[in-house]
Amino acid sequence: MKRIIYGIIAVIAFYAASCTKSNSQYGKDIDRAEKVMLYDTDSALSILDAIDPSELSVDSMRAKYHYLKAYGNMSRNHSMIGDSLISFAHNYFRGKDIEKDIQSGIAFAWYKFWVGDTPGAIALLDSIAGLSAVPDSIMVRALRVRTLLGAAEYQGRQLVPLAKRLYRIETDPLRKTEARYMLSSAYEYAGETDSAIYIIDELIGEARNNRCGDKHFMLEIEKAQLLTEMGRNDESDRLVGEIFSRAGHDNGAADYLHFQYAINALNAGDADRAEHHLALADSIAAGLRGDDDAYFRSYSNLLHAIIDFKQSGRIKLMHINGLNNRQNERFNRMKASQWESERSALRQNNRALSLKAESEHKTVIILLISLTSLLILAGSSWLIIMRRQRERENEERIEALQKMVDEYRSAPNVRTNEAADSSALRSIMLKQLGIIKMVAEAPTEQNREMLRRITSLDGNTDGGLVDWNMVFEMIDNLYSGFHSKLLEMHGELLNPKEVQIIVLMVAGFSTKEISVITGQTTSTIYVRKSSIRKKLGVPGKEDIIGFLKNPSRG
């Protein structure tokens, strides 16, 4: 029976485990996501999406999960609005794991950038860049993000040493080229245009030698802009003309090239030529990009306002409003993108909560079914146990009856000298037993056979199992008035059942025999014997009958 119960418990545990993963299984999934992240970020994020972070009870596991999730979103340029717990991961790894410390710090900085705290992101990256004893292979990742954010904020002198350091420690050729371009931007924003052009010329030469047409094209546009910044408008115009002669007037950056012509014309004081090229730039931009290029139109409106002022000496409010509208449009688009990211993060959280609630609902149903099954099994087991117990008690009664019958039939002087000793009392007791009643309670074939054996024995008990008045009278005759003395000394303490047990004990009946005669279970007889001991004050190791016959020893 115990094996069955243990089996049910094992089944419940199995179903519960199937609905709720253990932390060890989550740990394996997170470790697998970390390995996959190196070559397939999307697959790694899919593994992490299947994990409910609220079920991660170990801090190290939670930190690793949030670190990988944020770093994956950053690598894929996904929304990081929902990655606020990257701060927990960064604080956990600080001082424990140098690589995860730096990586989580980068992800935390990128999260700050996503939520609009660019100064906070830059400050965090500066603190990372100031760490000592950090391998270049790890520090280079932080410097890449730092220079990128610095360029977006038009930092100059502050960015130059960082870009130089990045260029020095980069090992990948393509990354090294990108670092040099960032350095040229830093020089430009710092006002050191000569240094910026020197680097751009080197990069143009490398692109030409490596036949990187697109890079060569874009770098020359960058150089034309730098020449304009230096006031070398004619050189800038010549370079733009060379670009048009090689790439054609329908190239993908024609609007920006005409825009550069317009700026050069304005710097030369030729507002009409500037207006002509700006009109061409607007027309080409409308054909290439439609109404989606708010970035270009914001610059175009500014230039229109300058040209109108040059031509009329007045500032037209229309152009100012247009410039303001373009800025508002860019801001609104940025906010809309941020809100959409937030809604997407909320949808993901809601989906995760729904899946968790569904899983918990299934778990509750399974547990209820299992508990019901366990209760049914327990009830069935209890009924089986009680039935077996009754069967054992019946067998004990039958065994005791058989023994009494055998003693009765083997006694040589039972019929001639019935009052001579206790064997006569046993025979009378046997005659008085209600055999028919016992057979009715347990009508087994064995009981019926027992009934057939003792059909010749009769008795008169007036419906009871025995005639107790006769028994008490015989006890007094056989044992020097034992029953009368018992009532005289302890009658007020003892109940009738306890008196019956004592007189049968003095007559030498066993516990099994007493249970048959009194119609009680053996366990009840043992309980009543304990009660008798307490009431009479019989010591634990003292025999009850011996104590009653010799009370002076107590």
C-alpha cells in the first residue's frame, strides 16, 4: 500500500515539474542562450523569451538572464524600454566577473540612451573607460559605444583621446577604419579641421586602393563638407563636380550634393545660385525619399530662410514655422517610436504574465485532480485495511473458539465434575456463546464449519453472548469470592466491562478469548486493561490479578 501512495506522490511531482521548470533547468537554458548569443543573437533571445524571469529565485541566474536579454536587444538594436533590470545585473557582476561587469555596463549605458538619458549613458561609459587592468579585448567594446554616443552629441576635444585610444587597441581592420573615421569626426567637432581632412584623405586613398566604391563615394562627400567648413568653397565645388562626373547626376546622394552646392554659393554671397541648387535638392529629395526624410527637410527649411533673408533682408515666418514643424515632426516621431517600444515591452510582459497564469491554472487543475485521486486511493486503502482487520479479528475469534472446543472435548471429567476446576467454567462459557450471531456477522464457510462442529452444545444467555450472573457466581465459588470482594473494594472505580475482563483474567482466559467472549476487539481489551491499571494503581510491571489477590504488596 505504501508503494502505491509513493507512486501517486511521484506522479504528482512529475506533473508539477512538467508545468513549472526547476531553476536547474532554467540555468541550463540560460547557459545555452549565452553560447548561442555568440553567433545567433535572435535564437538566443528566443530561448530567453521562453523563460519566466519571475520564477528565477537565484540572484546569479537572474543577473545573467537580464544581462543576456539586454545585451541581445542592444546587439539587434531592439527596443530596450523593458530592460530596466539590467541595472540589477550590472550591480551583481561588479567586482565579480570583469567581462560581464563591462558588458553589462555597456548594456546599461545603452538602456540609459534608449530612455533619453544620454548624459547618464556617457558618464557610465566614462567610468568604465577609466578602469585599470582591463584587457583591451574587453575595453574596446565599451570604447566603441562611448565614441558613438560622443559623436551623436557632437563632442570634440573630449572625444579625441577616446577615439585615439579606440583606434590604437582595435585589431579588426574594418573596425580600425571605423575608429579612424570617428577620430576625424572628433577633430571636426573640436575645430581641428585640418586633422580631420588629413584622416579623411587617408581613408579615401585606402577605399580607392581597395576598390570600395560606396565608401569612396561617401568619404568624398564628407571631404567636400569639411572643405566648406574651412572656407575652401571653390575646392568643395570642384570635388562635388568630380563626384557628379563619376557617379552621374541621378546618384543616391544627388540631393545632398546639390545642397552642398547651395551652401557653397551662400558662403560666396551668391543667393540666386544657392536658391537654384536648393530647389534642385528639394526636387530630387522628394523623388528619392518622399515625405519620409524629415532630416533633410529640416536643413532645407533652414537654408531657405537664410536665402530669403539674403535676398530680401527679411526673415519670413513661414520658413521659421516650417523649420519648427520639422523639428516637432522629428521629436514626435521619436516619441512615437519610444511609445511603440514601450507598448511592445508591455505586450511582451502581458504575454509572459498570461502564459504564467495559464501555466499556474493548469498546475492547480493537475494538483486538484491528483489530490482527489490521492484521497480516493486513501479512502479505498482505509476500507481495505479495515476489512482485513475485521477478517483478522474473525480469524482470531475462530482460533480462540476452536481452542476452547478442543479443550472442552479433551477434558476427561467435564460432564461428571463440571465445577471442579476452570476447565468446567470454560465448557459452560463455550455453551453460552452466541455462535449463530457470530456466523451472521461473518458468514464465511469456515464459520459455518465451526457451527457444525459445536451444534451439540447448547446454552441459555437470554440474547447475550454469556450469562454474566452465572459467570460471577461461578467465579466466587471457584476463587474464594473473588468477584464479590472485587466489587466491595473497587466497585465504584470499575465499570461493568472492566469487571468482566478482570473476572475472565482470574479464570485464566487469554486476551483473544476475552475478546471473543465479551464481543470486543483485542485492541479494545488492551486499552481497557491499561485503564484498569490506572484506576487500581497497579504498577507498570505488576500483574493485575496478582496485585488484586495480594494488595499488601502494592
